[in-house]
Amino acid sequence: MRQVLNIANYETRHVFKDIVLFGMVFLIPLAYIAFFSCVYIAGILTDIPLGIVDLDNSKVSREITTTFKNCPKFKTIDSINTYDQLEKAMNNGTVRAGIVVPEDYAQKTSHRQDTKIMAVYDASNLIWGYNIKRYTSQVIGEIRANHTASYLAGQGYTEKEVKNIMSSISGNIEVWYNPTYNYTAFILPALIMMVLHQIGLLSVCLTVTREKENNCWLQYLCSPIARWKIFLGKALPYFIAIFFNYALLTWSTSYFIDLKIIGSTALIVLLGFLYSTFITSAGFFISTKVPNSLQATRYIMLLSIPMFIISGYTWPATHIPGFINFLARLLPFTWMAEGFRLVTLKELGFQYVNHIILILAAAAALSTILALQFKKRQKPREKGLTVNCGPTYPGNK
Amino acid sequence: MLNSYLTIMRREITYMWRDKGLRYILLLVTLLSLFLFWGTYSAQLLKDIPTAVVDLDRSNASREITDKLKTAENLKITARPGSFAELKELIKQGEVVTGVVIPEDYAKDTALGRHTRIYTVIDGSNFIYATNASTAVLSVTRTVSAEVGIQQLTGSGMQYQQAQEAYRGIQIQQEPWFNPTLNYAFFLVLGWVLNVWQQCCTLASCMIIAGETGMCSWLQIKAAGFSRLKLFTSKSVVHVITFMLLILPVYIIANWVFKIPFNDHFWLLTLFTLVFTISLHSIGALASSVARNSLDATRYGMIIALPSFVLSGYTWPLEAMPQALQVFAKVIPQTWFFQGVNYITFKNPGWEFISHYFIVLAALAAVFYTLAAAITAYRY
């Protein structure tokens, strides 16, 4: 055990000595999540710039436009009065939604002629698009209900009768787990997992490459210390740091920005333990295989986006082709992001995530086995001229 | 004069080619990501949202609601649980996203004009599913509610046409502009691929100074009194041309094969990308000038490149971010680029509007190059 602790001590000193690595291990995960939290702090889109073009300017049209104006989700831009202005404003992003009431609208409706109000919205960004579509549908529902009520009142129905008729069916929609459609609650847990994965791997993957670059790896390979002790000693500080970051990010997002983190603490800890184990072992394995820190950093940097997109966390897995889903299911990030969502957002128990825990445990075990596969006897490879692919890179020496 | 430039350029190409890791990244990653992301979003539209119907009434009226749900935009009935508890279980397991419960005595209550309630549950844990599902369900429940209302009014003696007028008097048509089918692939694939591409380019451009000063040959270059400007310019030209050669096939495949709309602005987009590439390269040069070695340069470059897409407002709108962050975002070329790409590919903003983006990108490039030059001159 003393040998393991000695190696761990040596590794920790390296982390503290390299200021950039120190930042990556202890500061950047928190800094990234603080940054992402600021980006998504609003959570819900409000004050959507809306242009209203009322070409009719009648009592009926004003009632309709007022309902949109009164909707707290929209912010009316008063400078838009014509269709051309609206079109231009939509094109340059000054407004994201528009209401157009055609000329003679009131007259035509009173004569039962064909005419309609147009509610347009910017779908070039579907975060805008989906939200505006939903808000607009709600406002349209309100307008139609008001119209029905006033029509029936005009036909001589009493207020009570109108109420009875209109409320004969109520279509209650209850949104579970994220009732306000908060984007932060949806996206931030996955970003936490992605940052831990990315920065964790980037930190651990330097553990062996650094030794290679300093010509010290040979000493480990020649020493009478068992492979598992080398692995454990070098990986231990990173495992502790990754797990610490996992706990810190989970707690801080819950405490400071009210991210919904509920569910079993034991399950959250277990998921974090398995995920941290996988990241540490996988990083060590990569480190034994790549020639230097620069190459390791380059490859790992590019992992996060594809991994995030194919995981099915945002665009549902049901709509992703089978072979990409298969690929995604080979990645522990996919399972961790889903497991974390099920436990912390949906508050589900062990029976709903047991398969995820099993898969993460298998991934952690497999990556540990692979990490332990480095050979203690290696012949130095002789090759021709290599640029940045050998045991060094510019500026390293 | 030109020969010396060409010699350095040839040397830079050789160095980039011999850097195996970088070569694979530059040649393969952007193109592969296009196919991977297109494959992921190949469904394009979020149709067939898994829906469960709990029909506790089992009457003709309740079956009509089920039929409406079957034909509703974006919904697909995949389960018919016998009870609410079963529905709850299906939602917990993620088997369905939406559940509609038609209560017992629904037909009887509506026939007698008594109040009844159609209960709908939506799993809100996935924002994209939830927003689409709620809009679809809302539309169905409104139609049903209107039909029942019309029935009641005709039952109370009103003419059918009048009753219909009461419920459908106001016609409001929703019209999504710029992406009329709400196509998710059109919205995101190009953005994500460009994000991967700009990361690859950052990796390469971060080598421009640290990659040179970190090698022993730097002493020879210095001793020979070789012009640094000439060295830097020649290397930069190679980088920028390489980056453009990487993205052009992506644009061609995206537009011609995958039919991602460029709004007939292919050449404008290419020109815009060229200006951005120079601007992006300037950030890489700046990171490279302050770094101790190539590894640190790569790290600094990626610290900017990785979160830049999120900050750019391409997905979560810039307007919804705090003011301070919006100001910060505008100092980063990626923000202007991704915003500009959205305008060029989807809209028709006009040269007057988009020229502003060109100018800002060029100005940022000038500032970052100047800073990089000053730091390099001071350090080396």
C-alpha cells in the first residue's frame, strides 16, 4: 500500500506543479459549469420580441392584438406597423414572431367571408420556434374562448350558461418532472456529465504521457512494482478529483441555481462512483497508448460533441437510426446522462436504473482491465522522422 | 521574393502532413461528423411521439377522441394501458411521453351537458419532446372541446351553423417562417458540423507560433535573421487555405446531397466562412503566442473553442443570456459566425445587414493578430 501511496503522492505533486493541469483538475470543471449556468440562467424564454401589424384597426382586431400584447411571454415592438417592416424585422432578427391582421378583417368576418389572422414565427432557431409555437397556441386558445363567450352572450345566454357550456370539457395538461419547460433543468445535467468526462479524461490522459516525455515511464516499467499498483497510484488522485468535482457540481448547481436534484442520494453517489472510475481508467488506458500529451489532448478534445449529440439526450433515441443508437450505447456517457436524469429529475428508484448501473459497472470494470494491460517489458520502437507524433512535441523540452 | 514565401508554405504543408495526429483530425473528423450528425437527425421532424391512451369509458364518444389522437400531428398511439397506474409506470419507464386519460362516464356526462375532464400527462424531462407533445395534445383537446360545445348548443336549440360560428369564428393561422416544416436537421446539423470544424481548425492554428518556437530550428531561423512576418504570413496562408479546403466539401455535400438549404447563398456563405477562418486563425495565433508550448497552446485554444458554440446563441438565444455575457460573446468570432450562418442559410437579411458581420469578423482578426504579433515580438 505504501508503494501505491508514494506513487499517488508523486502524481499529486505533478498536478500541483503544472499550473494548467492544476486548473484543469480543480478549477475548470467548476468554471465551465458556472459559465453554462450563466448562459442558461433564464431557463424559460420570455420577452419574445413580437411585431403586430394591425391593418384593420377595428374593435375586433384590437381585442385580438391586445391579448397577444398582454401575454407575459411576448414583448411588443411598437415600431413595426406594416407587413414590409415585419418581414424586414423577421429577417434581421429584431422580432421573432409577428401577428398580421388583414384589412377589412372585421367587415369580412361579419359577412362570413373567408379571412384569417396570421401568426408567424421564426423557425430558423427551433428553440425560438417550439416555444413561440406553444405560447402562440395558448394565446389563440384564449382568444377563441373569449370569442365564444362573447358570441354566446350576444345570443342571449346568461353568464352561468356560457360558463357551463364552455367548461363542459376541460383538457387539463399536466407536465411532469419539468412543469415549466425549463431549459436549464433539461440541458445542464448532461453538460455536467460532459464536462466531467472531457476534463477528467484530459487530466488523466497526461499521467503516463508526461512520464514518457520525461523518459521516466521506463523506470516504472523496470521497477519491481506490480502493474495494478502503478495504475492505482497514478490514477487515485484523479479519481478523487473527478468524484469530488462530480459532488461539487451536483451540489453547487442545486444550491446556487436551483437545479432540480432530487432522488436517492445513494444512487447519485453510486452513479458518480462508477462514472468516475470509468473516466479514470479510460484516461489511463489512453495515456498508455498515445505517444505524447499533445496527441492525447487533441483526440480527447474532439470527443465531447459527437458523444453528446448521438447520446439521445436531446434528440430522442427513438428517432435516431439503429446503428447510431448502437454506437451511442457503447459510450458510458449515454447511460450516465440518462441515469442521472432518471434519478435526479424524475426521482426514480433502483428498479428503474438497475440496468444503467449494471452497464456503468461493466464499463468501469472493462476500462480498468484495459488500463492494467500495459506491458512492463517493452522494446523501444525505432521509426523514421515523425513530427509531433513521437515522444515529444514542440516546446516540451 | 515569391519563391521564399512558397518555400515556407511548402515546408508548412510538409509539417502539417507529417503530424499524423493532426492530419487524421483535419482530414477525417469534420467530414465524418457531417455523416454522423446527419444520420442522427435523419428523422428530421419530431413526429410519432409515443402516446398512451387510457380509455376508462370505452364508449363511441371516447373512441372518437382516440381516433383524433391517432390522426393528430406528431402523436402516435403506442400503448393502451388499462389504468392510470399503468400509464404512470409507462411514463416512468420512458416507454411513452404523453398519456391521455378519458374518464369513466365521459360519453354520459357530455351528453347530459355535465362537466367532464380529459386528463393529459406529459413527460417534461425532455424539453424537445415535451414542447412538441403539449402543442399537439392542446390542439386535439381544443377540437374535442369545441365539438362537444357545438353539440350542446345545437341540443339547446341553436342552429348548427351558428353554433359552429361560436366556436370557430376566429381563424388564426400559425406560420413558421424560414424553416416551415420545423426541420430539426436543417436547424442543427450544419451548426454542429461547423462547430466540430472550428475546433479542428483551432487545434491546427494553435501550432502556428508555439509549434515553431518550440523547435530547435527556431534558433536557426532567428540567427539567419529571417523575417518573422514573412514566416508567419506564409504559414497562415497555408492554414487558412487548408481550413477552407476542409469545409468546402462539407458545404457541397450538405447542400447538394443532404439538401440542407443554403437559401441560394452558397457563395456568400463561402466568402463569409473565409473571413471567419481568418478570424478564427487569429485567435489560434493569439493562444499560440502566449503559450509555453504546443500543448498549452492547444489547451488555451480549446478553452475558447469548446464553449463558444453554446455562447454563440445558435441554440439557446443570445437575447436570453445575461447582459454581461452577451457583451463577452460579442468579442468571440464564433458568435458572429454562427449568428451569421443562421441568417445566411435561413433568411434573406440583405448585404447591408450581413456586411456588418463581415466587418466585425475582420476587425476581430486584426486585433487578435496584432496582439499575437506584439506578444511574439516581446517574447522571442
